Amino acid sequence: MEINQALLQELTILYVEDDERIRESFTSIFNKLFKNVTVAVDGEDGLEKYKTLKKDKKFDIIVSDINMPNLNGMEMLKEIREFDQEIPFIFTTAHADSSYLLEAINLGVTHYLIKPINIKYMMVQVQDICAKNNALEKLYKTQKSNETYLDIINKVAIVSKTDMHGEITYVNDIFCDISGYTREELIGTNQRIVRHQDMPTKLFDTLWEDLRAGKVWHGKLKNKAKNGTAYYVDASIFPTYDADESVSGWMAVRFLITQAEEEKQKFYKNVVSNIKTYKQTQNQLQHRVIELESKEQIVKNIDLIQERMLNEKDKSDKARQQLMVTEGEVCDLKDKLNHVVSSSNDKARKLATKITSDKTTLQKQNKALISLKQQNDESQSVISNLNIEVERLTKRVRELEDVVNHGDLNNQ
């Protein structure tokens, strides 16, 4: 076996030897190999240094001769065992004595070396002893830690153990309190006793697949108490092993989250309700927007209609003004026509008087009559034209009145 220098460099040793030559020789070697070396010249010196230094330094191993003055190695070991039953102890001696050997065994001596000592063999024994002792110490600390952790967990969590078939082999008090079952009712019963019917089968298929593969399963579970009440847990399930490191069963550590889960479900329901309310409000707002857009379009249409009415009113006003102008022109034409007719009648009366009173001037009168007739024809032509113009203006007046009437109706 090779010397593990890295391990030796972590060790602190108490070396007790009365032979100065051997002591100096081994001390020189030990100082190169170990982290710290405390040297004593006999058993009394060794015991005193152990008592003095044990408060500040933790010795990993003691190497001591047996035959020494003042206090031999065996007597020193007896004193040390009063303080420490575990520290490894190697005796070195120049001869084997069965009485020493038996007493050494009773005092828990780890190893017994006969002088002259092979230094490499001694170092192999030291590192082997310390490695085993460290491993045992770590195991002990781990075990104590695990026991501490388990004790803490037992006070705050729901804990159970099952065998390879899923039958319960252990439950803590909290498990019984939450589930409502007694420990006697649970031990030997399948873990399914607390499974809630709402849990999907597929989830447990995945759970057992992970556990049989040596994995840790973690998730949320809904369980059922003895009285049928549902409760929620945040569970971690992991394999347990036997001495040959084979899976022997499973341990489950659960933390109660019923209140949090119920609050979560309540929150979810509130969210769903709020979403529905929001959608309803959104639909109402959309309808309102459509209504407003429709009303806005109606207002725009009304504005257009009012604008058109104003335009039509302007047209009507212009037509009315034009009608008034035309009516004035018609009156003027009628006055002219009446004047022409009146003038023609006067001339006719004058001619008749002349014909009656002066037959002698018949020829002249005939000529005058012919001339008057011509003038009369011309007047008739003018009158005919004026009548046509009157009819045209009258028609125009009617059209303008229709326009005016139409504009008034639009205004209404």
C-alpha cells in the first residue's frame, strides 16, 4: 500500500519516546510527513502535553513507546482513556510481552509495532487507522446530522416510510394528526390509503417509474383524510437503502400546503371571474363604441342635410329675388301694353269722327285708315309679341314659385 502524503499532511500526532536517538530520528521524519507533531520524552511528559494541548489541538493519533521512566506507555494510556475513549493509539516496543499485549487490547490500542520499526509500514498503518477513524467520525457525524434533520423534519413535516411493496412501515405523529388515522391503522397498510380519488393515475405511473429508477420524485399531491376531507401536500419521495446499498423502500417527506392551495384555487377562480367580467365589459364597450360611431355618422348626415338645406335656401332666396324682378318686368310690360292699346283706341276714335264729319275727305281718311290699319296691324303684332312675352314670363313666374315652394318644403 502506497503512502498517502496528502492524508498525512492533514494529521496532528503526539509522539512519545524516551530513547533520544530514536526520538530525534523519528521526529525529523514525522515533521516532514505530518501537519503537526508534538513530542514528549516519557509517559508523564506525554500525559501532561496531552492534557495541556487537547483543549487547543485535536490529536488524530498517539504513537508511544511502552517501556519509559516516570510513567510507562500503558499507564499513560490508562490516564488518557479517562478523557478520550476513541483516539487511535499505536504502541512501539523492543520486545513482545503477552501481558502488555492483553492489557493493550483491553485499553483499546489500535496497533502494536515491534522495534526496529519500518517507517513506511508505520506510516501505512497510521494513515489506514486515521482514514478509517475519519470515515467512522464522518459517518457518525452524518448519522447524528441525519438524526437531527429527521428530528427537525418530524416536528414540521408529514413523514412516512414504505417497503418495496408500498406498505407503510413508519409514520410520524404529524402524519397521524393530519390523516386522522392511528399509527396502528397505518402500519402494514398500503400507502394508497391516503390517496385522493381526484389524483390522475398517470401521475402515479410517473412517480413509481422515477422511484424504481432510483430517482427522487417531487411534486404536489392531493390526499384524503380518514373522514374524507381533502388536504394538499408538497411531497418529496426518495429511495432508502439497506446495508448492501440495495433499495429497501421509500421515504416520503410532505409539507402541508392546504391553505396555500385553497388560496391559490380561490385566486384562480377570482381571476377567471375577473376575466369573464372583463370580457363582458369589453363587449359592452364595443357595443357602446358602435352606437357612438353610429350616432356620430347620424350627426354627420344631419350636418350634411343642414348644409344642403342652407344651399337650397340660398337657391330659393335667389329664385325669389329673381321672381320679384321678373314680376316687375311683367308689370312694366303690361303698362306698356295698356298704353299702346289706349293710344290705338284713341286714334281709332279720332279716325271715326273724322270719317263721319268729313266725308269729303274720305279719300284722305281712307288713306289715313289704311295707314292707321297698318299701324294697327303693327300694334297687334306688338301686342301679340307682348302677349307671348307675358305668357313666357308668367310661365317663368310659375316655375320660380315652384322653386320657392320646393325650397320652403325642404326648410320644413
